[in-house]
Amino acid sequence: MAQNGDTEAQSPSTPEARPVGGTEFSWCKAVPIGTGVTVLSLLLSKPPQIAVVQNALHKLQNSHPILRSKIHLDPSNNTFHFLTPPTPTVQIHPFDLASTAHIIQCQSDGHDPFHVLLEHEMNQEDTWRDYAADVDVLHAAVYSISHDRFAVFLRLHTASCDRAAAVALLNELLRFVAGGDEASGEKVNSPIEDLIPEGKTNKPFWARGLDVLGYTLNAFRFANLSFVDAGSPRSSRIIRLQLNVAETENLLAGCKSRGIKLCGALAAAGMIAAWTSRCLPDYQREKYAVVTLVDCRSLLDPVLPSNHAGKPYFLVIFVCFVMLLLLWHHA
């Protein structure tokens, strides 16, 4: 027993703790209100071996300790911490044919079952709805869609893994499933604010980017976006557009001939698709927000690799509110 006033040695099983950074805090506040969830998915033609996938996930957590963390909320001062235990903790939740079919039937809207399950995972609101109990940043599930279709989903809190890192981590996971060895484990990393190069903290790119990211995620301060029924339940819906080689070449050629940036064409296409899905009359005005994100890993000090999990390295550097006015078209 330690005497009063003595400092007890930290147990090897004691989680490592650090406060979240400012940008991570924005994600922690944003997730309960509907954004900040990263979902990775794999569609397989053979049933995955649960033990093999779980072992691969444990390797991934060993290589990237932030992925085995829990988010802890201190209600006394409304601060969040990452608590990172020394060993992997993720468990896979399997769903058999009957339970998967029930989920699909309850939520299907004529879409492909895999698409339905992806939206289902995106809308698992209870995962991080309440931070009263420490919650894992990584969750995994396997669904049996049919006898020859199986889906593996990883759901991550974006404060621990952003969109760019997620793609690299998925490739790393596939390598582990195939029997590859894990890399030497990195340390639990520092907040992005601590990695801004010296002398650039007050530069507009960094200062405004961090501020806008916080404003955007934390409170959805799109004052000119009106909601007719703000009290109804919200859910995320996914629209997917896949172009073949010929269509992609035509799109790039069309952008080049008109002097249009590809990102501009895609943003316009997204706004038009959003308006079309509303089935409004031609004269109806609609308001949309376009947010441009930049991966700033290469600009940090030290420079970080693309698979370095743990921070939302995307900084919002441009926010544009666009009013889409569709005029009358005469046949």
C-alpha cells in the first residue's frame, strides 16, 4: 500500500491518456449531432474467418495505438481525453442471414443491400451519442447478406482517423488479413495544433482553416440554410456515382476544353443532384453549402505519412455558400 502523499507507480495496464486537441474537440462535439463518422466497407464473395479478421484488426490497433483508444468526457469541465490501453480491444459483431435480412427489410428503399447496410452503419447514432461512459473509437461488424455476399464494416470516430488515413488503413488491414506482419507501433500522437510548423500558427491558412473547421463541425453555422422541420429525426444518406473509363475521359476532356476545374464540375454536379432529388418545380430556389478540404499532412512538422491515424488532418480552407437558381426552361 502506498502511504499518503506517495506517488504510486503506474500499472502496466493503466491506459495512456492525453487531452484532445482543438480540432479533435470539434469532431467530438460534432459526432452526437450527426457528422464525424468514418465508415470503411468490404464486400466479399466468401464468408470471412472472424478470428482472422479480428487478429488483423488487433495488428492494426498495435500499429496505430490511437485506434484502440476510448474517448473519455470529464463532465466537470467539458473536456475530452483519449484513453489508450496497452492492448487491443476491438471485438467483431457478427450478423447472420436472418438478422442481416431484418435490417435490410426495415431500411431498404429499393437500393442494393450493401448500400443499405452502409447507410445503416453511418446512422448508428447510439455509438457516440453519449460520452458518459468511455467509448471505443473503432467498431467492427460482419454481415451475411446472402450465401455468396458478405460485408465487413469498420466504423471509426473521425477524431481518431480521418478520411485520408482511413483509405490507407484499409489497405493495411487487407495486408494483415493476407498474413502480413505489423509494423513497429507508433506512439499515441499529439494534436494537430502541436504539429503546425513554427512561425505559421498565426498565418491565415492555418488560423482561419482551424477556425472554420471548428465552426462548421461544431454548430453547423450555415445561417442561410433553412430547415422546414428541424425537430424530425436526422439520418445520413449516401449518393454514389461511378464513371467508367470512357465517361471519365469525356468528363476530363470537357473540363479542359471549357477551362473548368474538375473539383468545380463535381461540386456543381453534386448540387444539381441534390436539387433534382428534391423534385421541386423549375423556379424553386435552393441553398447549398460547398466545403473544400485540403490534406495538410505534408505541411506539418514533422511530415506525417498518409496512413498515420489519429488526427483529422483536413483543414477547411474555403467555404462558399451557393444559391442554385434554376430558371424556367422552355420546351
